[in-house]
Amino acid sequence: MARIAVFGGTGYLGGYAVRRLAADGHHVRALTRTEPAQDTFPDTVETARADMTRPETLPAALEDMDGVLICVNGGHDKATAAAVEDTGVKAVAKAAAAAGVRRIVLISGMYSQPAYATYHWEQAKVRGEEHVLTGVVPATVLRLGFINETLAQFLRGGKPVLIGKQPHPVRPIAADDVMAAASRALVAEDGDNHVYDVAGTEAMGLRDAVDKYARAVTGKEQAVRVMPLWFMKMLNATVMGGKMTRPLGIMQTMDTHGDVTDTTDFFRDFGRPPTSFADWLAQQ
């Protein structure tokens, strides 16, 4: 197995990455800006301090690593998103090359491409993709569609809430299935760059997905309340301090475009994701 450094291991998706990589037998070095809380990671996981926005911290963090997984979110602030997801990724790609890393895997999003990158954080991810794909180290970019675990954010006070009409279908995929693919990608030996759109096999309306999730978690039949995007943006600006800016931007893009993934190459190289939506619901 390989020695893998993970940026973003304390985050929403990064935690799934660390656990999957460790379960697959990789030696995992979780890189954090501050000391992580006890029991954040499995006992087999090594931790080290590193900050993507401080390039001088990267050489020691990447020493003796075979692969690097980047799974970060710079938030909605324009300067911070750029510092993490653009120039921070560039710094990691440069440091990885100097350290002799053999493969970088970057977790990106389905809207992080010029045709859909309306918001500055998506544009930062577009540039981050460019940095790893034009760098010295072979890179794999995984552009994620809708993640099953995101559905937890649609329960408010135990009641299902949908933001926007969301008229287009999505193809949800379990986070662990995503990270199982990332684990395999990190040990690819072909020396080529790859970009994959990542999503599940089952198309469904987001409202239907929220309804099924709410029933599975609460055990109750409840109507899904639809909150208009304009209203949520007003609340975000007036009483929420802007903390929903990025999620609302994503929901706006999803409301307009829906799922834009083409998973043909992903299914060809990694197989169809093994966890059905029904099976995932049964685990909640």
C-alpha cells in the first residue's frame, strides 16, 4: 500500500477520505493547520501540521509521501477561497513535485468548469484543477456530483426543507464510494492525467431524495417544505451573517443546471458505485 498525505482531512468530505484510505491499508498522514481534537482520526492515522496557504510548511509535510489527496473548501470569502483552492493548490502541486510524490488526486465539483463556474469559489477550483493538471506530478481530478451525505443539511429541526424548486434530477452517490475511487486513483501507475465526473447510477428528483431521507431518519411522513432561493438569500444577507453564501450559490446553480456529470469514463475505469441509494438510506 501507499503513503498518502491528505489535505482537508478534518472537513466534511475529508473525514470520509481519511477513514477509507486507512481502511484500504494505506499509511495516511492527515495534514491540519491546527492540532486536531482527540479521536478525530483512526489510531493508525499519522497527523502533521501544514497549511496550504503557507508554502514553507509543505516540504516537511510531504516528505516520503507517495500520493497526495486534496479535499479542501475555502468557504465563500473571495480572498480565502482563492488562497486555498487556487494558490494553495498550486503550492501543494509544486511541493509535491519537489518531494517526489507520484500522484495527486484533487476532489473538485461538477460546476468547477468554465461553462458553469458562475461564482468565485467555483472559478478558484477551476484554476486549482489547472494547476494540478499542468504540473509535474500526474494528477487525477474527481468532479463530484450530489453527495448522499449532503441530505443531512436539508433537515431543519427534524423537518425536510428544499431550497429552490430544483426541477432537475440528480444522481446521488455515497461519500465512501467516492473515496474508494480516490483510494484507487492514488495508486494508479499509468503516469497520465485524468478528469472524471463522479455520480451515482440512479436519477431522482432532489425533492424525492430529501423526502426519502427524512422518512428514513425521522420515521415520519412529512411534507417537504420548499423555501424560495430569493428568500433564503435575503435571510442569509440580513440575519445569517452570510454563512450560507456558498451553499446557496451551489443550490442556485443546481436549480438552473441540475446534474451535469457524464460518468461514462468513471464507470469504465472504476465500475459502477456499489452502494445503492436504498442501501445507503438503510444505513442511516
